[in-house]
Amino acid sequence: MKPKGPLTVWRYVSFAVAVTLILAGSAQATSKFQVSHHFANAPGSTPVAALVADAAGNFYGTTKYSGNNVCDGNACGVVFEISPKSGGGWTYHVIHEFDGPHGSTPEAGLIFDSSGNLYGTTYAGGAYGSGTVFELSPSGDKWTETVLHSFSSQNNDVYLPRGSLTLDGSGNLYGTGSVGGTSVTYGGVFELKRSGTKWQEKVIHNFTGSDGGIPAANLIWDSAGNLYGTTFGGGSTNCSYPGCGVVFELTRSSSGNWTETVLYGFGGVDDGFQPLSGLIFDTAGNLYGTTYSGSNVFELTPSTSGWVFKVLHTFGGSDGDLPAAGVVLDSAGNLYGTTLEGGSFGVGVVFELVQSGDSWTETVLHSFNMEAGGYPAAAVILNQGVLYGTAEAGGLGYPENSGYGIVFSITP
């Protein structure tokens, strides 16, 4: 049985998506795939977010469910660490369990600051049940959680955050709330400013629908201090509710106010629509991302007349389908990512895209099969030439149930 995967994070949005898939051939590669950890029902299950690595080669992540505390009928989720053993293999342990009042159901990955503290968001829980921003600070082998902000559905706050955070040079945090704001429905972008030992939240942009809405992913910076991101909905109404989605830029003025520019509005025809993932830059200033509906990997190239949109690859099913996560670049300019479905067994792939002139060639590095994990909802990360990631289902517990997910590595 297919788990209630990452699109259950959209259970409050009712929409039907009709996707026309363009059949595309792809190469199959023999890559070294290993399962680093099989999640059990406890502690930790259903990882839907990407990993983050520290300088020592340890990996950190979140699971949406499991742990010893129960929130709204489900386990509240955990933060975990996986450390390499000297003789091979990995050691897994939980460094924090959510309890509801201090957050629950994390759907986003973590980030480090320069002092080794971890920051993240939870989709639910907190003082008002609408999600949190939290910090985990290490002390010896223990981690202490501090809730920096509890989101609220009142007072025009954004809430239900699904994306990870980003830091600026002053240690302030930025992220997105998928709903709320002045429009109530479409969400917005928030800033958390540190003031001594306290943090002050401010919504710096409210989406209205026509300029995008329902952001689901993280933000990124350019060298000039502008923020870039995507929205799942809003923009063109050619697509099913809540719209086709956009790519946007936020620019801060000298007075501290932020102005949004829509760089590209998806049309839902040949360009795909409704991106669930964030963006990345290459060294030339081009942007790359994916569309969940329409199953595309795309590039946006800056020009004097605006940004030029190009589809680099459209998945056809056998080579992957429905990319819920973004892509990463290696030093040679190759792109790597995951699809939630498709592949040889229909439960997702890890893929590589290699550029040759103006064209890109896809290679499937791994097709998931449920026995060793399935339905990868998160992006992979590159660490010393190896790809690491999570799959939200499969592994331990399958086929008796849908399984509890895995952490995996692939050597291309």
C-alpha cells in the first residue's frame, strides 16, 4: 500500500491534477546503492526532508512521525543523527523528540549556524498548534531545544511551515508559511530577527494569489542579498486549484521593506506547474528547480529582458515521475535529484542530468523497490562525492505495511 506521502501535507488543499506525461528515454546506470538506516515504527518514522551534514561527516534529519509522544493521534516526530562507525556502518540515535507544545510533525530539513546549532521548523504544534521555528543547541552528547517562534492563525501571521530555513550574515532566519498572512489562504515569507536572547518574527511578504501562493519550500540568497523561492499555487489560474505557481524574488530596500518580483509564472502546459521544491544557483547565476505537476526539471537564465525559462528534462514514468524535491549540482555542473514515483517499480528514482551543449541527458542511478525503501520525497545532498538522502516509506516493515522509510547513500 502506498503511504500517505508528502502530498498528505496538502490534505487541506483539495485539488485534482491532470498530468500529461511525455514519454522519454533514459539510461540506466549501475551505481553503488546502500541503505544506511532502516527506520522502525519507533523511534522515528517517515522521513520526508533532506539531510544536513556536519564537518565530521555526521548526518542530521527529521522524521514526520514516531517518538514516544502523541500529537493529534499520531506520534509527534523526532530529530535524529546518523554517525559513521570506524569499522563501517552507521550509528543512529534520536537527539530530540517533539511533544506537541514545543512543536510536532516536522516536514522540513535542518540547517546549521557557525556555532554548531541546528535550526528547523515543525508543521504543527507549538503554543497555537500552527507550527514552530526551533533551535537545537549541543552540550556534550545532549541537545537542548528552544522554541524561537510559535506560529498562529491569528493576527495575520503566516503558519504551517513546510520549508526549511535560511540564515543571513547577521544570524537572522528566513522561511515561508504555507498559509495565513493578510490573504489568509496564500501564506507568505517571514523573518526572525535575533535581539539578545529573544527573537522577533515579522512577515516580510504576503502572497495574494495573483503573485503566487502556498509556498512549500526553502528560500535561497544571491550575492546581492536578494531572496528567491517558489510557490506551489497562485499565479496563473490555468491549473487546478490553487493555481499554477511561480518563481519569485524578494528585494530589500534601504528602508528595510521587501518588494516581490515574479520571475516566472507557470502556465501548466509544456512548462509544468505547482513546484513543491526550492531553487539552486549555479556559478553563472542560473536558477534550477523542479515542477511536481508536469514532472519537469527547469532552468531560468537571467537576461537583459528578464529571465528565460527552459525545460531541461520531462520525466516519462519509467525514468521517474513527480519530482517533489529540488536538485543539487556537483563541481562538474551535473544535476542530481529524486522523483517521488516512477522508475522500474513505480516508487521513485534517484537521477542524474548531464549537460552536453544545449541538451541534457538523464541517467537513472537507482530505482527504489520498497524492500529497500520507496517514495523519496526529499532532495539528495552531496558529501565528498557521495549522494545521501531519505525515502519516506519501504524498508523495515514492508510488505506487512508500507514500511517506515530509510536513509540511503549512492556513489555515482
